[in-house]
Amino acid sequence: MTVPHPPLTIFKTALIVTDNEGHAKIDRDFLKRARIPASRHTTSGIEALALLRRGGFDLVICDATLADMDGRDFVAALRADAALAGLPVILTMLDGRRDEVLAAVQLGVAGICLRPYSQDTFDKHLLMAGHMARFAASEKAALLRAAHREAAGETDQAAQDFAAVAETPDAAPKYFEQGMLALAGRDYERAIMAFHKALSINEFFVEAYLGLARVWQAKGSARRFRQFMKQAASACARTKRFLELRDQFIDALKNDEAGFNPFLALGNELLRDRHYTAAVALFRHALELAPKNADAYLGLSKAYHFLRRPDLAERAIGKSVALNGRNEEARTIQKRLSGQHGDGAPPLLTPQAETPDPSCYPLLLRGVLYLAGMAADALVRSKRHARAA
């Protein structure tokens, strides 16, 4: 599976650490192709540490053998420095002896590339390094937020923020990284185990669900792939991370020949279960992934109808019919919404019964219902105020 370059460009500058000029040239070329044009090369681990401490680099590509030390010793020194501990490192090797690979994994490298390697392999490790960088940035942001609250005298809220950071399970990201390493090496069983371990610690770890989906797609199981993509969509809605993870969903779904959309599937389930406000939010996410999906507009129209918003329902069904005029259900709904149906039928669909008790649903789905419902209610209220104005 080829990883596209654009999602990998969270990195701006890279430091290449190797005593081999040929290796440095190859790495620099790969970085340019991955749209990371700013790079610098040094042959010394000591010099590299000095450069990194001065700042200006967000990624390190390091050979296993340097002019003055072993590459693993360099990574260990990096991890021992509090200011540099979260910097992602891709370690490159000429051979992949098991003991060396395991030692590198224990140091927390973002990836291990065996030379010579392809652009596709390099890009996969860049993707993994990006995940590590996001985790580090998220933790720093949480700590900074807690510090600001403490400085502002909001001691109770600050205490809660500090506690939340302290309780963040470090093992979950580490298991996730192990899963990504195993996936890159096509060790699918080990990847599955690692991703499930991450989820056992943090059940809302969206990236781990996406990792499992990729594993099962590589193993050829469309059913399991879609199962985990739906769980990823559910966790994404619960944690309000859609904008952050949109490109990862697009990348994971691009090889699904049937055009599966997990947000559409989840939205249809919520629609059938009469959770209309939640369904609206999921259908909108589905359209963010696939703007020309007629079925998403059809579901959106139904949800708006049951929310007693005929104006929005008619607009959505119009887009559905424009995209797929052969859908008889969509055409019938459009005629009834516009009053053109002459068979004496009700203006549109028969209203559904009262929404059942949400407590009967799994935790992830209840979270989706609550948060997505709030978002959709706010959307409807804002449109009503706009019309009134």
C-alpha cells in the first residue's frame, strides 16, 4: 500500500546523521520527494546533539553506525535529554539482526529502515514518525494549558489538567508505535496484538483502530477492515478529532474498491435507531470524506425531515438527486418534499416513534450520540436564528 506524500508533510526540517556521504545524499533525495526540502547533514553524534539542542529540527534520520558512536547510543543520549526526548528518530541499518532491531525498538525509534530502501518504505516510516510527533505535541499542549490555568489562579481546573496528563497511559502510544513498526514490516499478527494492547488501555485511540483496519485490509478481509473503520469513526466522533484525522481516514479508505465510508455506515445506523441529531453530524463527516456521495445526502435529508427542518431536508435531497437521479427513493422523497407527489400520500415520511433509551447502546455509540447530538442541535439552532434575523 503506497502512502501519499501530502499527509506526511508535518515535518519542515530534518537532520541527517551518518558518516557515509552516499547515504546522506540518498536520504536527502527521499526527504525532498516527501516534500521536506530543508535538511542538514552531520557525521558526528556529538555534533548532532549540539545542533539539536540549538533547535530548528523536527525529525532525525540516523545511521546505526556513526563516526564517533553507535547510532543506538546516539538515540539513547537523545532520549535522556528532556528537551529532545520526544523528537522522532528514524534509524537506518545495513542489516536487520533481531537483537539490534529489538534494541532500537526499546529505545522508542519511530522506524527502522534497512538499506537500501524504497521511497514507499521511507514514507511509511515518516508517517509513523508523524504519529509520534503528534503525541508529543499533544502532551506538551496539555501541560502548557494546565500551567496557564495555574498562573491564572484557576487552581482546581489546573489540578485536573495536571492529573489528566499524569494519568495519560504512556504504554498506549508505545504499543501503537510497535504496531506501526510491525505493520510496516508486514508482521500482521504482531501488529494486531500491539494495536489491541493500545486499545485495552485507551478505548478511544482512533489511530489504533485505523491501524487495525489497515492490517485487516492487507490481510484481505474487507469485513474486518470495515468493522474497524467504523470503530475508528465512532471514536473519532466521540473525541471530536475529525478535522485532525480527516486525511488519515481518506488515506485508509482509498484502496477500498467499493467506496466504503464508515461515517455514512454509522450515520445510517443512527438514523435507523432514530437518533437524528447525531446522524446529521455523522452524515456531514461522511460528506467531508466524499463530497459527491448521493447516499450521504439522502440520509442527511431523512434526518433533517425527522428533525422538522423541511428546508434543509429539501436542499439535501436535491443534491442527492443531482448526484444520482436513478435512485427512486431519493426522487420520491424529493417529490413529496416539493409537494409534487400526486398519490395522496403524506407530505413526506411517516414520523418515527420516540427515541429509545440511549443506555442500551455500547459506550462508544453513546458517546457519539451525545457529542454529535450536541453539535447538530447547535447547527440547527444557529440556522434558525439566521433565518429569524
